[in-house]
Amino acid sequence: MKTLAQAREIILTEFQAHNSLSTEIIPVQDSVGRTLAQPVTAELSSPHFHAAAMDGVAVAAASTFGANPAQPIELQVNKDAFYVNTGHVLPDNTDAVIMIEHLNVLDEHRIQIEAPVFPWQHVRKIGEDIVATELLFPRNHVITPYCLGALITGGIFKVPVKRKPRILIIPTGSELVDWRSSTAALKPGQVLESNSYVIGNLAAEAGADFSRSRQLMDDPAKIRTAVQAAVKGDVDIVLTVGGSSAGSEDYTKDVIIGLGEVLVHGVTIMPGKPVIVGKIGNKPIFGIPGYPVSAIIAFEQFVKPLIDQMRGQPEQARPSIYVEPTRKVASKLGLEEFVRVKLGTVGSRVVATALPRGAGCITSITEADGIIRIPEHMEGLKDNQAVKAELIKPAASIDNTIVAVGSHDNTLDVLADELKAGTTNLSLSSSHVGSMGGLMAVKRGACHIAGSHLLDTENGTYNVSYLDKYMPGRNVRLVNLVMRDQGLIVPRGNAKGISSIEDLARDDLAFINRQGGSGTRILLDYKLGQLGLDPARINGYDTEEYTHMSVAVAVLSGTVDVGLGIFAAARALDLDFIPVVTEQYDLVIPQEYFESEKIQALMDIINTDTFKTRVESLGGYSTEKTGQVII
Amino acid sequence: MKTLAQAREIILTEFQAHNSLSTEIIPVQDSVGRTLAQPVTAELSSPHFHAAAMDGVAVAAASTFGANPAQPIELQVNKDAFYVNTGHVLPDNTDAVIMIEHLNVLDEHRIQIEAPVFPWQHVRKIGEDIVATELLFPRNHVITPYCLGALITGGIFKVPVKRKPRILIIPTGSELVDWRSSTAALKPGQVLESNSYVIGNLAAEAGADFSRSRQLMDDPAKIRTAVQAAVKGDVDIVLTVGGSSAGSEDYTKDVIIGLGEVLVHGVTIMPGKPVIVGKIGNKPIFGIPGYPVSAIIAFEQFVKPLIDQMRGQPEQARPSIYVEPTRKVASKLGLEEFVRVKLGTVGSRVVATALPRGAGCITSITEADGIIRIPEHMEGLKDNQAVKAELIKPAASIDNTIVAVGSHDNTLDVLADELKAGTTNLSLSSSHVGSMGGLMAVKRGACHIAGSHLLDTENGTYNVSYLDKYMPGRNVRLVNLVMRDQGLIVPRGNAKGISSIEDLARDDLAFINRQGGSGTRILLDYKLGQLGLDPARINGYDTEEYTHMSVAVAVLSGTVDVGLGIFAAARALDLDFIPVVTEQYDLVIPQEYFESEKIQALMDIINTDTFKTRVESLGGYSTEKTGQVII
């Protein structure tokens, strides 16, 4: 096991390949983004003649000396003075241009000037911009669109660039399905192969060409054959994806040992720990772990630096800023963890909310604005203490983010989409921690808005009494987003004929509950109270889940017969839904943000017919109170 | 004439085109960089089955309750416990995975555990990453390589994206030459057309497709016909380049008036002032000025924001930092000037050196690290006062820049190239202000190194006595870079048979001198003194130029017969050269930087044989003292 720094050092030292890419001569117009293999010097000067830099007349400066308003000097057109436009060649024996607006035109043949001009005034001299033989760009310079101007002007129409590094990606794993060829529905255990496209496109962004080989089963002989062919081919770097760990079906390490040598197996990072670095002949081969986030981090930390080195480019660190985690983040001593975070500017702080930690969650990186690295020697991050985050998205977009923390509802997705469709540049980032978690986030100053559906069982109202109780004195507004149906989630077809809350007491049914403090649990208990139904009679009342989706999953997998949740969760898994109650889902918004442009733009969208129509069309929602400011 | 803000407001309001791009459905693997035309929701959940998240055995958590080291629980393999690898489907009636290393394997059929596990431990539940029907990405989201992972995993194989905006570029100007078709040498007055490639590739980087029409002569009828055809075609934005000013051959404005309306003619910016914004039918047409830097700034300020708007993207401001100009920069009241600057971190400050201001100098933007905008209401920048610069190059590269200010020599180009060829990530930025200007820059703390060749006419030594005189007490080092030939630059063939300094007194010769204080002027005066030759006898002694190249240009254009300068200047313009004296060209380096890694890396390169060989091969140089630390 190596540290990150050790593994990188080994890779960059072992494959001192930065001069190994051959040179291609390509047309200048195709050269943007490419790296110069050799210094390029100008063939032509620019201008290559003395050129008028203004519209006016060209003169010999000496012929103007002594002119003043009292004693203007008269010049003969086409003898002492020559009309020129910008860019024209300066006529012989002239060395200055007088702007047209500074002339007195006496007639067709004569002009008069009232002030002298100095030599080379308004003249672009030969070589003012580019001198033939001078260096235009040094070796390893990356060509930008601007550079095309200097190259063409300097007479360089073919450019010597480094060939792009070639990367071959070999996906391995018996569970993998190729989405391009498979039309059948996925079977349990099957996984759509996507890593090769992600890694390949990251390699392309880093300036490499990538190709993808057909995916392989977990069969050491086949993997060996493929790797052997790959290293003999004309690629510069070989990546296998999957099978890099130490499980009974992880064959990459043995294959590399059989054909060459393993330089690194395992790095003290998370995700990405089971990465393998090997060398077959002189060629680098990487065993990239199969979990999508592990694969990305292993690529970015180990393969990209090697591509940079081959291209002669410095590794560009991502820009970073200081952020404050909204809650403690635990981490494992001895591993450097890459925590994906959402960021948003709330008040004067940039707050960071950790996304799911699992290396299998691709959305934890697609949704991330940044990455906080927790060093090996630390056991985690404290809340509200500034720490550095590397930015994945531009810093400006963080200022334009509305941070939502609290209960999840699918209408927040519609809101996020409508916000992006508008002209405001705003985006909505939501983290799902339940209604009470949202109120606590408001209290801590960790968000702009919090979704909440907390029922007061005393009086049947929502949210208001909770604000009084948990945030006395905090000046907040409460805005209705939607009314939504909660109901019983049952298997498709509802074979057991479940129709109401009373049925939950049936002996032939297993129920699954939500955790204490969740809006849905409060709702269930309220309903049971109204019906006078003793919770002890419900089979499974004490089994708890934490989200609507987990409840639906339990129903889908047959673990239970019924649960209570929102329509959207049932629909997502194609389950049946029996509406039980309509509840109020509101946004809690601190007064200081309610007045802000951001939130007012959000309010504008909530009040549009477009938003309401889209919400209604989801099913399970009504919008009669949508946009109402409750307090 | 409009201000920048007014012109942008007119453009973005007039062409509220952000929803007008039609939708294309493209394969997911081709979608990186494209903009979603519609929100994309997942078709599949991920995982779509409960999956083992570790290698181990799957069990029902309840069957482990009560286990402890004193009373381990025994489980039957394939009855209560099932071996699984990461990613496998969880067998029926199991809900947790125990890692392989936490098992006691008793025999093939029995295992023992010493601790209970909780439900769902090491299990990736259905929908943990992605839930079918949930929003993956909102409309206007730009697809990254990461996104491919979420799209494919979510079952999205075809993606609805906005068609790219189409830009047509029409270069105009009778002076233009197409480098692709012209093989003849350029005639005076001709210019290689390059703007369309620069602007086109900037448009491509902004997410548009561009095409280029054949360039047109300054002929209003032809321009009119081309523009008419263009606006009727299927492009979204038409750009003419050149002819946008008010000169006698600037026809763009009249053409637009004839076919539609001119919304803006002239904006109070520099470069870029003569830009035209027009509308023909509903189509935007821009008259882009022909000077290369004007064209770039007009594109970036006016066309790119419109492309962004069409794509539904916020305009991303360039990152900016505070920098200190090393000298005053004057500017014109009433115009917002975009000053291109080189940047470098010298001590604790980021210093900015203004590049040539002319809009015709493409190298003023290819060499720039950033742009300082001087607002309309200001008359310039003060030196050593912090001001904001927008960064063109990454901030990290500024820290890795060695800032050289002083006398120019071509061997600095070789040094820059060798530095870029190495593994240090360093680059060299040089500004040419003469030897004395370099010493003053060292004194002001505005550079790391200064090139200098100041001759002490008392004793024939170089630089040392000037340091004593102008920087007493400043602890600096002096390192020889090269010995170089200064000599007489004369027309090719040397028809007048010039052979030595004495010839300068000949009546039939016109000479051009360098400015007082320049190393070359000091050298000439020293030589004249040695020879006892009275400067008054030299025809042209009082005519001064400021650079070696200007002297060579004066000789080339026939204005004079001879000047004094370095071999490289003669060679650049293919002139003859008569060596007169070998002079010492040194680097002045403050002690505090001399010790730094950056300068030590530079010293290492100066001392390589590769560097010396390349310098010798330029001609006019010798390297016997190269790398010697003189003081």
C-alpha cells in the first residue's frame, strides 16, 4: 500500500515519457488545443511593410516642422502628401500619417496643416507586431484560438505538434452489459458499462485520444490475452477497469504479474484504494477500480498526471476556496478521503454539504460542486470550521446557487429545472435530510430554504407551530410549495386488496414504518389517533426506514406488503398507491434571504402557471395554495 | 456611440433568442460539452437490485443478533449465509453482508460470527444512487464526462440537446490574402487573412459551429450580395470582419442599413471601437473591426454573450486577481481600454507589465496573461497601485513565471524555450525596455531578472559599475548570459562597401543612432572616443531609434545606409552585418531571487551544453563566459 504522493512519484519517475511522443505536422487551422513539439519562429514579419495606421495623408514628417495655426504649411497632394487608408503601404519618402480630421483640404490638389507631426506618427512599422525569425511560441506551448492569429500572420501554415497520447480502455466484469448492443431489460446483478465512456472522455479532455475495447468477462485467460495484445499495440497507456481489488474474481494483478511487474497495488485514498499500477515492457498499465467514483479519482490522480507529463504540460491544480462544512464529517484514519460536496454562498459563508460517500454513487460526483480532501492523519472534519475545497464547477456558479436543505420532494426537481430554463443564471442545490433536519439547517445558517411538512397533531396545521417551538425569535417566512398526497404504497396489482389505514392492523399484512420525527411518521400517528387504532396492532410498526424510496423498495422487494409514502415514490418503482391524506409541503425561508434577488426569482417561478402545470402533471400533487406566503 | 454596457443590453434584449435553438437527439457518447434542451429523468434505478457492497457472506441481519466472542453464532453456508462478491445480487431473505475478514470459516459448510450486524450493512439498496423517474439533469445543463456515467447508468442512451448555434464569418478587405490558396510571396500592402480562424475557433470554444465564407474585396455590391445570402441561409449569427469603420472603403454599415437596421455603430471601448451591431430580418449581424485585437475583443464582448444566451448558459466572467502595474499607463478619457498585460509574482506582489497597446498587434494578446480594463472615466493607471486584472492564463502559471525586464536579446527566446522543454513547469516572460530600464525595474522590485549590457567607458567593463552607481546597497548578483557581436547593419550586398566605424564619417553615408542611455549608444560613443572621431562628423548621429529592430528596419527601407546593432536584427531582415565589437550581455538578479528554486532552475538551463550549442548556432554569439557568476 502506497500513499497518494508515493504512488504519483513512482508513476512519473518510472514513465519519464514526456519526450516520447512523436511529432505530427498539421494544418494551422486544426491546431487549437494541440501542444507544440518544437519552438516555432516567424517566417514573415508583420507588418512586412510600413503601413498607415489611420485614414489620412502620408507625409514626410520633416516637411511639417514649423507648422502652426498662424503659419500653416501647405502641401501638394500626390507630391508631398498622399491620401492613404488604414493598412495601406506608406508611399516612398513618407514616414508619418496625418489623420483626415486634422487636415484643411484647400482643394483637390492642396492641403494645409496647422501642426507638425513627428516621424512614424500613425504608422505601423515593419515588424512592429512580429519580426521574422523571432520566437512565436516555445515548445510545449498549447495553441489557443488567439495563437492562430500570430501563427498565420507570422507565415506558419503547418504546425509541428506532439502526437496525442493514445489510451486504450478495457472494461472487465461478468456483470457488465453493453448498452449499445443489449436491448433486453437488465437482469438482477447486471450493470450497464459506463466507466469506459467517463474515463475516455476525461482522457480526451486531458488531450489524449482514447479507444475502448469490448468488455471482458471475469476470465483471467481472456483478460491476459487482451492485455497482451494491448501492450503490443500502438497505444501509450493501457487501462483495465474493474477487477483490481483482491476478491476471488479480481484478476488484473495476476495478469500484470504474469506479463510484467506491479509497481503499486493499493493506495491510501478513498475512493480509489484498490488501484494497480503496472509496467509491461515499457508500457504503463493501470488497473482502475470498477466503482464509478473510484474509477474517476484513480484516473484523475494517477493517469491524468502521466498524460500531462507526456504532453509536456504542467499539472494544473483545480482552483480552490475555503468552505465551511454544515455538519461534522467522519473519516477513516490512514486514508485520504475525497469527500464530494455541494457548495453555496449563504450569507457571508460558503457552506459545504457532503454528498453520499459511497464510491458506487456516480451522482455524488455529478452533483458535486467541489471536493474536500481529508488528509490521512485526520479523523474527519469539524462543522463550521473553514477547510479547503477544490472546485469542480466555476466559482461564479456557487454564488448563483440557492441552497435547499430539508425534506425531499420531487417538485424541487421541477423547480430546479424551471430555474435553469430561465434567464437568471441561478441553480438550485438540494440536500435531503428530512423536515426537522431542514429546520436545524435554517437555524445553523446552512441554507437559504428548507422543505418541510411537519404536522401539528393538536390542530392539524403544518410547520407553523414547529417554527415557534424550534426557532423562537428567528425571523422566517413560510411559503407553500405544493399540497401532496401521502398514501399507502402497495405491490403492483394490490393482490391483498389494501384500501385504507385501518387495513394496516390486518394479521396477514407486514408494514414498514418511517423513523420517529419524520413528517410521515407524525402523519401516521395522527391518523392512527383519529381512528383510535393502537399501533401495537400493526405488524411491523417498529421497523423503520429513512426515506420514501426505502419504503417503496421494501414493498417492491416483497420484504413487506405496505408502507406509507408519497405518490412519486410508488410511481418511481411502478407500485400501486392508495391516497390517504393531502398534506402541506412548505418552504421555510429566513427573512434576510426572502428579500434577496435569488429567492425573489425563485418565488416568481413558483407563481408561474408553467410550474404549477408541470407539478400537477406529476400526479399526486395539487397547487391551489402554491406560492402563498403563509407567515 | 454606445457604452459597452449599453451595447450589450441592446444585443441581449433585441435577440432574446435563448429558446430558439431546436432540439437534436444524439447518442449519449457524443454528448460531452452539449447543452440539454430538456430536463432528463432516469429510466432505470441504480442499483436496480439490492447489491452486495463488499466481498463476504450475505445473511439476514436478524440471524446474527446476540453474537459475541464468548457466544459466537454458527451459520450454515447456502442456507443462512451465502458467499457473495461486490456487486452480486443479495440472495432472497438476506439483508446484510459480513466482510470476508470478519468470518471464522469452520469448514466448507459452516461459518461462525462473533458480532451482530445491522440490517443493510454493506448493501447497496435499490435506487441508492439513482431512482427511476428522478431528475438526472435539468434543462440547460452542460454535459461533462462525469455526466455520461449518470446518464448511461440511468438508462439514457440518447440525449436531447440544443442544436449548436451556427456562426458565419465573412472576411472583407481588398488587402486580404488567403494563405491556403496563395503561394506567391506577399506584396507590400497585402495581409494574410487570419481573423476568421481566430474568431471561428473562439466561437467553437463557446459552443458554436462556425463556417467561413470566401473573403471579399472592398466592394459594396459583393458584400451586400454575400450578406443577403448569409441572412437567408440557416446560420444564426452573421459576422463580417473588416470594413466596419467610417473610412472611404468601409461599407459594412451601408450594407446593413440597406438590408435591415443598424442598432449600434461604435462603442466606447479600445480596441474594438468601430464595431457595428445590426439586424436583418430577425437575424443578428455584427460588423467586426479588422484589427486582430479589435476583432477578438468585439467578439468576446458582443458575440459570445449572445451565443451564451442562445445556449441558455450564464456568461462566465474570467477569474480576476489584483495586480500592480510596474509603470504608469495612460489612457483616453471616454474610452474603456482593454490593456493586455504580462503578469508575474515578484516577491509578494503580482506585477503587471503592459504590452503594446496597438490593436494591430496580435502578439499583444497571445503573450498576455491578463487584461486590465481602464474604465471610461479614468485617465490611466498609477504604478504600484493594485488594480483588477482578468486572467487569460491560469493563475498557477503566473506563479511559475520568471519575469525578465530589460534589454532584449534573442537568446532569451532560447532560454524561454528550453525552460518550457524541461520538467519544471516554469516559463519566462520578457519585456524589453533597454538595459537601464531593466536596472530601474530591479530597483522597483518589478522583475526577477534584468538583461543588461552597459559598458563602463572608463575601464571597458560591463554592468558592475552601473550597479554600484544606480543601486548602491541593493544586494544583486550578476550572471553572464552570452557574449554577443555588435556591428554595422548595412543593406544586403553592402553596395557602399562599409567596413568599419570610421566609415560612419563618410559624406556619402546616412547613419541612424540609438537613444541616449542605451547600451548600444554608450558603445558607439566609446568607440568614437577610442578612434578620436567627432560625432558631429557623422551624418545622422542625432537621429535616434529605440530598438535594434527599428535600426534594421531603417536600413531595410533605405531611409539610411547604416546603423549599429546586433547580428540577430540584421539576420531577421536579411541584411548584411559587419562585426565591430564583442560585448557582454548579463543578467542582473536580486540576491533574494537568485537563491530561489525558479532562478536556480534557470541557472541550471543556462549551464547546459544544449543551451550553449543552440545559442552558438544563432550566429553572432559566443558562450565562453555563459553561466559565470560575475558578482
